[in-house]
Amino acid sequence: MRWKPPRQTRLSARRGQMNGTERAFAMILETLKRAGLLEDYRFESVTLRLPDHPSYTPDFMLTWPDCIEFAEIKGSYVRDHGRLRYRVAVDLYPEFLWSFREARYTCRKVVGWKVETSTDEGDRVAVELDRMRGGRSISGPVVVAGGPPG
């Protein structure tokens, strides 16, 4: 019997390639960028060093006119070590805005987000989308948990 290399599982993430949940969020960011409310966004462009040599790469870096925000995007399953590294990064780099977003699905389609932010200001993306649409509510439920995670 010949040896076969192990197959990659469907859930394995490839560095630098977005999954479906990240693509859904990128579409929202592209809308804000085209409207001139967001200067730029980049996917996995920054890797931060954490204590004891682990590293953390946020999914998105958002460049707003007045600040920089790092956004972590998760689907239906969130691992403990991913959330832990996010929280350590929030504590180590308080000069940035931070958001942790868990997608809410209906029939495998993202219909809303549960959002945890590092400040009491709330979800900047939802606020800008709402303003862009003339005060009309954004599509899908958005639950915002403000303040430092923990």
C-alpha cells in the first residue's frame, strides 16, 4: 500500500485567503470605502507580538479618518485561544480601536453580527453604515457589547 499525504480538511484556514464570513464583512467595508467613510482596509496585514513570543494577526485593519481599528471576524465556532489572544492584544495595544465580531447566520448566509468593542463608543462600522443610509436601520440584527472585553 502506498503512502498518501494527509488531505487538508475543509475547515483549515489558508493564510492570506478570506473565508466566507470574512468576505461578507469585506463587502460591508468596501461599501463604506466607496462612500468615503472609511479610508482603507486590509486583510491580515499586521502581526502583533504578544508576551512569551506568541503572535496575533487580526483579520482586518480598518483605517478611519481619525483612528485605526483592528477587527477579528469569527463564524459560528470560536476557539478559546483565539479569543484569549484577542483580549491580550486589546490590553497591550489600547491606542487602537478593537472589535470582535461573531457572525449570525440564516441558511448559511450572514444576516447580522454580535459585536464586542474595546470602547464604550459602540460599533463604528454599524454607525457609519447607518449614517450612510440616512438614518435607516442597517439590515440584520446587530448586538453591541461595549467596554473592554473580559
